[in-house]
Amino acid sequence: MSFAGSSRNPQIWGSVRQENVKHKDGDAQTCIDVGQIMEKVRRDNYVRHQQALEQSDNIANNIQNWKNSNDQDMKELGKQMELLQRRKEQIRKNSMEMHFLADQLRQKLARMQQTKQMNEAKNGHDEAMQC
């Protein structure tokens, strides 16, 4: 992994000091500016944290909006169910009333037929008497 770059470019992780350190075995190594890398990590973490907070707020707002919408839908559903219940009760009352009126009509029709039969029988009896 290479951390080569310039401190003027914030996209690069750190700067590399151009000094060579001689070890016992004679290998030359390049020194890395760890402080700059740590600062970059801190900035990146801060940015990620801010983004996470924004996303959390957005999610919380979305959930609250959904909840409010759902609550309104549930209230509306409750109102509609109440209206349906009232309509059902009205239909039941109307049905009972229609049943009662139908019974009255049947009774009236039966009386009319009975009166008609009695009149026919009386007329038949009167005609038989006249002959």
C-alpha cells in the first residue's frame, strides 16, 4: 500500500517525506506523515457521521410521515366503518318495515278476496232465489 502524495492534495492520504533512513542492513525506507493520515481519517469519519445523521433524520421523517398518513387512513377507515354500520342498521329497519307492510298488504288482499267470494256467493244465492 502506498501513501505517496502531496499535502496540497486532500484526496491523497498523506505526504511522504523524502528522507531516507538507513537501517543496520542498509535498506532505505521512506517516512510517512502519520499525523496527516490521522487527520484525514478524522475528517472522513466526521463526514460519514454527518451523512449518517442526515440519513437517520430523513428516515425518521419518512417514518413519521408514514405514521401520520397511516393514522389518517385509520381514522378515515373508522369513519367509513361507522357509516357502513349506520347504513346496515338503516337497511335492517327498512327491511323490517317492508316486511310489516307486505304482511299488511297480504292481509288486506285476503280480506278483499274473502269479501269478493262472499259477494259472489250472495249474488249467486240471490239469483237462485229470483229464478
